Amino acid sequence: MTQTLVIPRPPAPKAALTRAPRPSTLTGRAIGVLSNGKPNADEFLEALGALLRERAGVRTVAYHRKPSWSRRAPDDVIRQLAQYDAVITAVGD
């Protein structure tokens, strides 16, 4: 009898990915925030957004939410996030 082992992971990316450069300052910047929808993630990100406005001079913090922690963000949310100077995401629990 033959058994097949299945490893449930996505294929490796075809091209190497690099991180976007960090802004030199957050003063006057627009920041996108993505919550994964788990418990406490929204509260944490809202508190972080308030601190960024107060202490780092961030101009705008815009909040977005994934429909579920186990699913990727919809394409329209990704397009919206791409418009900000920087994006922060976090998990909860």
C-alpha cells in the first residue's frame, strides 16, 4: 500500500520579495492600520493609533479590518492600504 504525504503550504514565491523602505519620519504621514479581527486587536491598534498621532505627529490613522483572521484581506482593502505612507497590522488574543 502506498501513502501520499501532503504538506499544506503555498508554493514558494516566484520572485524574491523585499520590504518597502521605512519612512524617515512619521510626522505628517497617513498611516493605514489593518486588524485581523481577533479579540483585542482592534483595541490595541486604536490605542497605538492614538499614540502615533499624539507622540509621532501622524496626520491620519485609517482603520481597516479583515473579514476573518484566517483569510487574507480582500483586494479592495489591499488597494486602499497601498495608498498610505505606511501600514501597521497586528494580531489579537
